[in-house]
Amino acid sequence: MNGPTPPDSFLRALGPLARAWDAANGDEAFPAERLAAVARAGGLTAFTRLPDEHAVRALYAALRRIGGADLSLGRIWEGHVNAAQLVDAYGDAAQRAAVEAGSRVLGVWNTEPAPGMTIAREGDVWRLSGAKSFATGAGHIDAALITARLPDGGKQMVVVDIRDHRERADNAGWRVRGMRGTRSGRFDFDGLVVASEALIGAPGDYEREPRFSAGAWRFAAVQLGAAEALVRHLRDHLVASGKREEPIQRARFAGCVAAVRGAGAWVERAALRAEAGDADAIPLTLMARGVVEEAALGVMEAAARGVGTAAFFEDSRIDRISRDLGLYLRQPVPDQARDRAAAAWLERDRWGDDPWW
């Protein structure tokens, strides 16, 4: 790689790849070949930094396209973008340069089983204790940005190169109906040591707002892309089967189009506010997540009703997308997110000089 890839260049390369993946459906193993294609197209460096609204809109488009083609790939790539941006925001020049080299696929792993992850200094190195669960790409990605508690209780970001420790991954428990390709299992960090150069930023930076909560717009965009793909496949079925002449099918399809277009407006606005560092981006993004969830659930039901039994066969794109999307929408804590958004809206009038719109 010779420096970051321009966003527009990546989008041009991504277009035909996403169309091919959507047509091929694919298996449910870790999408290594597709991820490698994203890397060759410059996807590991194109969005490390978002200097203007054009770049934000380009990332929004890329997340939707990849999500519409392969939700597992979308989840993995969104995690890489998240990690790269965290290093860019809080890391030093050498740490940023390592990410901009584009030689490693990164992930962000925060969830952990009891008693939790800790890190303590031992001379010139730092020793890790504990494990991470729901670790997307465990055993497959190259490095993980994790959080670990310091002896004083502060939460510290650490980038751990795990290419030589793939045997520490355990995906046996990742037995789910959807998103199987993410291989979101458990990774044991117990006893691993890292140099001081692996520590990113200061304690507490990982959960610093508005980046922490408002950054959820990215995975909402991935989910939106999958919902849009369902609408495309529903349309293809209605046209091929002659059902487009049925008024009830046209009404059903119209509702789907309106739902995803409306959700898209919410997510795009959330993206622009979030990347501008606007504090109002937090409730806006949380509300956008709920709008995407409602739209996606409605489209899933409409596709199942409109296509019928054929939508449930294993080789059906509608079945694959619905299974993956059904799981992806459940994380993290969608009910709490919607509740926080509603509480913020009730707290003060946002209809006059509305900062959300």
C-alpha cells in the first residue's frame, strides 16, 4: 500500500465486487477471500480519516453496499474501520502510520466474560489477563483493538497483534442461525505481553463521547444495506413471477421502498452529525438505529409474505439475508438505545430550531 486510498477510488472498485457477491450468495465460512478483495481495493485505508462531508457520505455508501452483499463481511469491515479511526483519533504518529500502511485487518473487541480483561505493567512490557467474547473474526483477523482495566480501574485501549496466536481463538460456541461467517467466538489473552507502543491513547478514551455512542451510525448503515438488498430481491421475484400485477404486492413493495428510503435519511443525517463531533449526534444516532430496525423487520416480513415458501430455502438470498439481519439487529441493546433517544427528545423541544435536522 502507498498511503491511504481515496474514498472515491475504493467505491469504484467496490461496485462490481459487491454486485458479484450479492449474486453469488456464498457460503457461511469466514469471508477471507472477500475481505482480501476489499483490502486489495484499498478498503483498509480509505476511511481511516474522514476529512469532510464527501468522505463521510462515501463511507456511508460503502457500508451500505458491503452490507447488502454480505452482512458478515460488512460486520468485519465496519469493525476494521472503527479500529482504524480510533487509532487515528487517539494514537500517536507511529501508531497511525502502522494503520495507514494497510497491512493488517483490525477488529474492536470490548465484550468480555467475567472477571474481565486486565493489563498490568511488568518492567518494560505489559501483561494481559482475561479473554474477550463475541470477538468478531476471532482466529482470522490480524490485530484486535481491545479494552483492558488498569490496576487503578481505568479502561485502556490496546492493539494486540494476534497473527501468531490464532490457536487462542475458540469459535466452537458460535452456533447461531445468522452471521455465522463473522466467527464471533472467544479469544484468550491470558498471559500475552505487549510493548508500551501497543497502548492507544489515555484511559477512558474508548468510551469518550460523542464518538462512542454516535459511531453506531456505521453498523446501522451496514444493516440498512442488507434491508435494501432484501427490497431488491423482492422486486426481482415480483417481476419474474408476474406478481407485480397484483395490487396487494405493489402496496407491500411500496411500503418497503418508503421504509428503507426513510431509514436511509436518518442514518445519513446521523453520520454527518456524528463525524462533525456534534453532541446532538448521540440521540439522533440512537433514534436512527431504531428506525433502521423497524424498517428492516418490516422488509423481512414483507419479503417472506411476498415470496412465500421459496424465501425459506437455504440457497435463497432472502433466507440468508433475513437470518443474518435478524441476528445483527439484536446487538447491541436496541431497546435501551431507543429508550435513550426518546428520553433525549422528551427532555427538550427539538421541533423548532431542530439540531437533529
